[in-house]
Amino acid sequence: MSILAPNSQILYREIYNRENQHLFLNSGGKLNIVKSYGFCFVDKRRGDWKKKIKREIRIHASWADLSRPAAVEMQPIESSEQLDQILDSAKELSQPIIIDWMAAWCRKCIYLKPKLEKLAAEFDTKLKFYYVDVNKVPQTLVKRGNISKMPTIQLWKDGEMKAEVIGGHKAWLVIEEVREMIKNFI
């Protein structure tokens, strides 16, 4: 028996089979086969009285949500004036911003940037992500951010820095700390 939902991204099919449970991955979508046991009966026609098990296998296919971006490119901040404009517009919208203070030569900064862009896609409508390359901006801007180590990820709200994460450890830990920091201020 097959049922195809009105939404083409959802496929639900029931199959009776004796196969084991499998997981298939194909081009971004995934196909989960879940095995469950139905009822049991005895075949009395055979002399060995073996039990036969009717198994039910359900297939559920799902694809990634294509309505949301997978990553959002962070915008650069290149001067103090630009930072002032960004802070003013964020203040008007009463929306926090995230600033990643990084350097082109910093390995951890380079490795962390795409992960922050994926995180930016999660919070796309709630806040904006920016980055500052400390070697390409005036030192007054770097001093304004009070940066001593890199990468430093700061959350700014109402024109002032409210929280920061200094990313000197594993990227997934830094991302989790940034996620918690964001959730505390949204």
C-alpha cells in the first residue's frame, strides 16, 4: 500500500518485507526505514510448526528545508563609522548583532567563520552577523572592541557590548557557547 502526501517532499509507504533495518542517504535527503513487528502466527500446514512473523516496514523520506538558507554570509565592518551606522540601525530595530573579530592569518578564525555563517542562518531573522579583520581596519576600531585575543565573538545590543566568547578552543564548543549567548539575549 502506498500513500503519497500532497506535499511532494513527504513520502510515506508501508511495505511488508523481511529485510533488516536500513538507513540510506542520497543527495541531501534521507530515507529512513523503520522495522516493527506485527503479529505472529503458526503455520499448521507444515509439520515443523514454525512461527512466522509478519513484519511491517515503514519508509519515510525527508529532504532539507529549502526555504531557509544553509548559511548566511557575514558582512564586513571596515571602519568605526560603519560600526556606528550598524549599531544605530540595530538599536532602532531593537535587534542585537554578533561581531566576529578575526584575522586572515589566524587558523582558528578561518576555520570558525563558515561555522558562524551556518549559525547565522539559524538566527537569520532575529539578528545579523558581522566580522572585522583586525589587520585591515584602524586600530581605534580594534581598541573600541577591546580585543586582546582572536577569534573573539561579541554580542552587541543597544549600542554596547553585552557578552563575548573568546574562541581559543574547539570550534563546536565555541559555536555552542555563541548559541547560548544568543539565546540569553533574544
